[in-house]
Amino acid sequence: MVKDIKPSDAMAPDLPDCQTGKASSVTYSNQARLPILPIPELEDTCKKYLETLKPLQTARENEASAAAVQNFLHLEGPDLQRKLKNFLLEDDPTPARNNQVTRAASLIISALSFVRALRKEDLPPDTIRGTPLCMYQYSRIFATARVPTERGCRIVQDPNSKHIVVMCRGQFYWFDVLDNDADLITNEKDVAANLDSIVEDAAKTSIHDAAKGALGVLTTESRKVWSRLRDILTQEEGSNNADCLGIVDSALFILCLDYTSPSNGADLCKNMLCGTNDVEKGVQIGTCTNRWYDKLQIIVCQNGSAGINFEHTSVDGHTVLRMVSDVYTDTILRFARTINGQAPSLWASTSPDPSKRDPSSFGDVTLTPRKLEWNMDPALSIALRFAETRLADLIQQNESQTLDFAGYGSNFIKSMAMSPDAFIQMALQAAYYGLYGRVECTYEPAMTKAFLHGRTEAIRTVTLESLNYVKTFWGDNPPELKVDALRKACQKHSNITKECGKARGQDRHLYALYCVWQHAADEASASLKLNAQDPAFPNTGDSSTQLGTHDKEKARRATLQHSPAIFVDGGWDKINSTILSTSNCGNPSLRHFGFGPTSADGFGLGYIIKENGISICATSKHRQTKRFVDAIESYFLEVAKLFRLTQRLDSSKASRTREIEGHRPSIGTRIKSCGRAITTGISVLPQKAENKSKGELDDDGLGGYGFFDSGMLGLR
């Protein structure tokens, strides 16, 4: 059975999500105690909105936005705020893992163990500094599909799903992996055998012929087009195509076995994000045909490099990060248990060994891989052809670049008494300003999972403090002034981040008010059309009373004329046109993660801050992405020089321990005084390095640092 997630399912603040009534539930034990998302005061939101716009606008533009906000506060704003409140209250480092099949089998078993823990509800709940976080999103990672509609999409789930789908050379295969109790019915060796069989069978069909039936490409079409094509696939209930589509939709996840081995970080990132575009003899044979973007995908390349591509509609990065982290950890611990049987397990309980169970206890399952063979009628074939050429255009329009900076990481940044995240955000601002001489609208998500059904709030990085910093940094100013400006900008960013984490930002609130207004406007427009069709409605003979293109345009203009001033002001367009879309998502199990730009002239910037390194994946529609990444690296090196210079000016500082030791009377024993005292001042970086190579600090000693391989959400 496929469960359709209705709006009411996601708007029930009085019930603990996903609770099944189990007294022993651990995963969802905190749900009932989580507060609901607060609605900020309208005046506070408008004040923050204007503060956000100020560094992005000219003085005249800001005056116009301020006037629009005052108009909004005195006219439509209070009524929309009241309606909004009413609306809400109603509602791998292990050996042999460089082999594709071996790596994939290991990841499958670990992912299934995570699924089991979720269904048994013994997955420990998330917390942050002791505060419990909402676990609702975890119920929407697996066996979930984004299904297109004429007006967008909806999320469907199969809570009883027991199978996975494997894609290889654009062809589809499936087999069962769980029993009715969510216990694993196969081990890593058997999974590997199944994958070997799939790879062998897929190779029997030439890649050119397989590409002509690679229906996964259709998931990249516009929602409206894909919705109509799904109607063609399912127009006959119980037909082969309908059954095949149902199997894909209801699968726990998709495993994509790619035939390529990307040679560098940028190519690997691009492969995980959108696949490769490789046209041969007029036929698309790139890995872009080996995807199904409406579901969670685990992608494994021929050389064993792996990544995750997830559907963002129902889950956020923080949730997927926990899953990926646990999967990666489990692969290591399982390998450790092959050496030492007493090695710990990540899970509170584990499945019985499938090899020691009676096969009849598995229930009605299919353990042997089965191939899905679609009936390709002319309409589907033509649609697939056009979808592929559209996708190839989109891939060609985008580029990816990566940076693995090994000079320093969070340890060094914290030693300078700064927030690592704020430090990176200022780096992005400074690098961009150095290239273009201006700041742009920047977005960073703040997690709001401390609230029931909480997702994210928008952190707006550009502030008056950050603007002052980038100007100071690029100006002819002393190091102390630059570092002081950086500290103030970082502190401001940290303060905004804390407010957003408490759901006190302005973006989500204003967008909710906009949706309330839009809903009322749509209802009014619909009422007007019904009246125009009513025979009792007075007909003046004016053509505007007849429903047509002219009338729709007139209605649209009328709606705009009655729009709240704040939503037609230039500031609203400015804040909703993100140029630098950024996200911090780091964990030792990841090498890189990334996403596409959210605007045609923007950048997508995913970064991971490690203890001794910083990884960045940058994407854009060919906006000198490599040059931007190089500028970020140069900034990292330059700002380290500033820190060292300011430290030298205060190198007389010593620890309290050394001060005490210097004034302590001599004990007189030979052992206590043996050895040479180390008397150098604070020095995080080596003073000099020879044989300089890329990534060094010229004269300040960040030398000899190499670059690592990288990949989008790549598991080591």
C-alpha cells in the first residue's frame, strides 16, 4: 500500500509524529514535548527585514522599502498576521571497498540497518546541547517518492515497503531485503551476488539501446509534463507500466550503479549532482540516464566512490546527514567485527542472522533480482527523447568546482575566538567582493528542528558589519583593524544565527504572510469568475465580463494593484533573488556536498568545516566558478597572515601556567630542571616551509599541504 501524505498529516501539532503506540518507542519519545513553531511579532519581523535590506540597497531604495513596510504595518499586515495565527491553530576506509559491488553491498546493508532502527523505533533521537530535536523528517527518508501533479507535487509513502530498486545502465531491477518485521533477510555476501548478477545482465543490452528506454530521465521534466506522462504510464490500472511505476515509487531507496570512474573532485561532484552528459552517435549514454530524482538515491561509481542524492522536498540536509553518518559508521564497525567479534554495534538491536533462519520465516518475498521491462509506446519514446535533450541542456549550463583546503580548519578558527561557520561566511563575502566590488543577497539555512515539524529559517549573511568588514579587508588598513572588523562581523552573524535557530527570523514569517494573502486573492479571483459565469450576474456588454486571456491578464493586474506594498516593493524582489546560496553540512564521513545555484546568476556553495581543513563544492551557470573557488582559497591564506601578524604584535603573551612557573622557587632537583624550556610565543602555524606548492602561505608557513579527492556527499 502506498500512503499519500496529506496536508493534515504535516499540520497536527497536538500529536507526536510517527508514534505507533509503542511504550518502548525511543526514536519519537520527545515528539510530544516539542514546542510548536512560534509566530514572531509583525513589527519585529519588519524591523529585521529592513535591516537585512539596508546593506543591499542604495539609500533611496531603502527609503522606498521602509515606506512600503510602514504601509504594510498600517494596512494589510495586522489582518494577515491574525489570519496566519488562526490558520496555524486550526491545522569507506576499509579494505576491498574500492570495488563497486562490494562497496554498494556494504552501503545497502548499513542503510537497511538504519531503516530497521527507524521502524523498530529504537534509533536514538537527535539532540543539540541537551535540547531534543524533531524526528518527524526521518519517517520521510525511505520508501518515499515525490509524485508530480498539475500544480506541483505531493509526497507519497509506503510504510510496508520491503524492497530496493537498482539502476544499472538506465535499466531497473528490484529485490526484497526486509521481512514484515523490518528484519534483514539477506546478508552482505548475498546482496553482492545479486548486484553482480544485475551488472552482468545490464551489460547484455548495449548502452545505446538501454538509453532509449531510460525512463528515469522523465523525473527531470517539469512537474506538469511529468504528471501527464505518469498518467500515460498508469492509465490502465494493473498494467505492466503501472506495476513497474508502483515498484519504483514504493522502493525503500534507489541504488545507482554507474559505469564511470570520475578522475577528479569536480567531476565526481557533478556526477553525484546531475550525472554526466555524454552523447555518442546522437544517443545520450551519460550517467544522467541512470537516475530517478524523485527518490533517495545511493550512487556508487565503478571505482567504489559513493554519494547520496536526496529529494529535498520532504527532508533537510541535517536529517540526511545523520543518516549518512550512521551508515558510514556502521560500515566501519561491521568491518571491525570481522577482526574482533567483540567490537561494538551502532544499533540497539540487530536482525537475526538471515543465513541461520528458516527461509519460510521470511514470508512472501522475492530474493532473486527481477528486471522491470517497460512498454515503450510512441508517446513515451518521444517524451523521453525531448526530456533527455532538455536535461542535457541543463547539465551543460551548469558547472562544478571543488576546493579541499588543508591549511587549517575549525581548530585554528576557534583558537582565534571566532565561530567557524561565521568565519566561512565572511570568507565567501570577502572573496566575492574582491572579484566584483559589491555584496549580494546571501542565504544560509538555520535548523529549527527544536520545534515540532521545524525545518529551516533563512540566515541573511550580508549585514552592515559584514559590508564594513569586506571594505576594510580590501582597503589599505592595518592588520589589527581588519581583524577587529572580522570579529565584529562574525559576532553579528552568530547573533543572527541564534535568533534564526529560535525561529525568530523574518523570511519564513513574511513568506507565510504572503501565502495567506495569495490564498485570499485566489479565492477572490475564483469568486469573481463564478459570478461572471452566473446568468444573474449583470452583463454590461463589456468584453471584460467574458472569461478569456484578456480577462485573466486584467484580473492579474487588479490583483497586483491591491497587493500589499511590501510585496511589490523592490526590496521583496531583492531578498528573494539569492545570489550566494550557501549551506554548512559537515561530518568526517563526508568529503563534499553540494547543490545547484538557486538563480541564473548565482552560486551554490556547500561547505564542510573539518578540524584541520575546509572543503567547498561550488556550482554556477558558468560564472567563473573556478576563479571564485581560487579567490576563496587565496582569502584563506591571506587572512591567516593577518592573524599571524596580529599575534606577533602581542607575542609577549604567555600562559598563566608559565607565569607561575617563572616565579616559582627552584626545587633544586635535577629531574625537574632537565631539558630545554620551550619559550616561543603562541604560534599556530609553522614559521617557514620550503619547496612551496599550491596551497602554501608564501612567507607565513602554511606549506606542504596537499589536496584530497572529493565528491558530493561522498562516503569515504
